[in-house]
Amino acid sequence: MSRVAYVNGRYLPHREASVHVEDRGFQFADGVYEVIAVKNGSFVDEAPHLARLRRSLGEMRMTAPMSDAALKSVMRETVRRNRVKDGILYLQVTRGSAPRDFAFPKGAKPSLIMTARAQKPLDPRIFSEGVAVVTLPDIRWARPDIKSVALLPNALAKQRAKEAGAYEAWQVDRDGNVTEGTSSNAWIVTAKNEIVTRKADNAILNGVTRQMLLKLSAEAGLKMSERPFSVAEAKDAREAFLTSTTNFVVPIVRIDDAKVGEGRPGPLAQRLRALYAAHAASDAAGNAP
């Protein structure tokens, strides 16, 4: 079956979907996006994703293209038309099309684009054996807390990781502290079994999986801290892992040339993955039509 995309009020064959050449998302990366996991045909953590979308729009001083109720309807129809059972929905809002000028255009109508696609299960060895990350200077703009489509620095870092044979790149600020991955949040577990992730300030994107994992960890009585941690502390950690919408929880066994802990997935990362998987299944079931 051919894929279907939603573009500004129309459901179109994926190969025919397009926006105007002067759409500001194309010209200036003047737009925001969300990626929402689909499990058994239903959304996982839909409410926090839409809350983050509203925040990103507000920080960019952009108008929402439609009400939440209408947006949810289009999201479900996009998933239905693509017959996605397990996969992702990609949603993007730009400031719209207007003659090219840096200042915000008057009267421009926001562009709304959605696609949905099935996703094969991740290689189980990622979880049983763990992955490697490399560390790179964080060269992004000063507002990565906004889920903007301005992702060139992320793409450059992801390519560097790929060329190094690593799964992800951890970006490092001028103080030598890890901010986050190119498309994931970064975590470590200290020798005292304290789970550490950077505080959600303007330096990182407050991942939805990150938010849920903090909540689940608190409910499980696990020790947590939201604070900066250095590359050196990460390399000395008992465990490390990353989180994202598409990966959930992935254990990290190597950072650059340093083995993390015993060089295999640790018990806390595995426990947290099980906790989040149970939450995802439950939440998707609650969002079922």
C-alpha cells in the first residue's frame, strides 16, 4: 500500500506531498515538530507530546494551526490511512509561506504536515549487548529546548557517530558537561545507584520519554538527581543509557574509548526499560479508539 501524507487540509499520496517553495520551514527552519510513537494503532504519551508542541509554538511565537481536538482527529486519520500498527507519527508546523524576509510575515497561515510509517522492531542486541556513544562539542543554537526543525548540528553529529561506529553522539557544553544526544536524552547511574540526567533547562530538549521515566523512577522509589554531569563522570559511571520516543531506554556500554561499568547493560537500565515498556503498553491501550 502506498503511503499517505497530510498537508494543509489534504490527504495526498506521499510521493505527491509538497509545500510552497517559500514555506518558512524550508527557507529559515522556521518551524517545530513532534514524533509520537504508535503502539497497537494507538499513541503513546499523546498528552505530553501535544503539551510540548504547544510550548514550542509559544516559544516561537507561532499560531497553532488548529485546535487540539481537530489535531488529534487528523493524527488518528493519518495513522489509519497508513495502516500503522506499530511505528511513528511525524507532525510538523511551520510559520507558513510568504515572500522571503527574515521578519515574521503578516497574515501568513501556518503549514501543518503529518506523515506516519510503520517501524520494524529494533535489533534486540541493542538491548542485550548495549551500544556505544561518542562525545562531541555541542554546536547547536542556544534554544534546543524548543523542538525546532533546525537540526543541522544534530545531523552533523549523528553522521560523526555513524562514521565512528557508534549508535549516538553525546553533545558536550563548554564546561565539559554532557547536554544530550542528537536525538535522545543522556543518563548515567553513579556508584551509589543514583540515576542522573541533566535538568531540563534551555540547554536540552525535555524529552517526553525522559519526563515519563523520571515519574516512573520516583514511583518505584529509585534515587534520582537532575544535574549536570561531565564526560569524565559518565565514563566512571556504573551504568549509562539513553532515552527517546523511538528507542525507549537503550543501555550504553562504551563512551568514546572507555568501557562503562562492566561493559554490558546494567540492571537499572534494564529495569527502567521494563518499567517504561509496561507504561507504554498501558498508555496506548488507554488511547485506543
